[in-house]
Amino acid sequence: MGAINGRHALEQLAQNPIDLILTDIYMPELNGLELLRKLREDGNNIPVILITGFDADEAKQVAQDYHASALLLKPFRLVQLRELLDNIFATV
């Protein structure tokens, strides 16, 4: 399932069970960090992998503060994503 921005992702989550969110940090309306923050403030512990092309200290701090499952820096190899997914679902 896909969403065009963070607000759309929240709407999708309210209507459908979702096992994991894979989101870019920079999106219109509600960015990935805001999405993560909103999920955690609402008590939702769904695994979230944040993706960014920028090595931003703020992104790393927010990802850590709000318990993102991972922060993946672009460009990345699919094998890196696969390893993250395997690790996340091995602990769920």
C-alpha cells in the first residue's frame, strides 16, 4: 500500500492494518519525522524505517528520540533494506 504524504499515510493506517512504514523524511504536508512523531505520541509502535538523502543530525536525533526502527541513508542497496526488514521482523 502506498501513500502520497504523511497525512495520507495516517489515513491509510486508520483504515487498514499495516505491518511497517517505510517513509522518506522529506514529503509535503506531513514529513516523515512528523509522521513518526505523531505515531509515537498516539501510542502506535508500528516499525518505521526513515529514508533520507541528507545526513542531517536533526533527523538522526528525532529518529532516535521517537524510536524509529532504522534510518536509511540514500543511496542504499536493496540488500541493506532486506537486512533491515529481516532484523525488524525477527524481533516482532
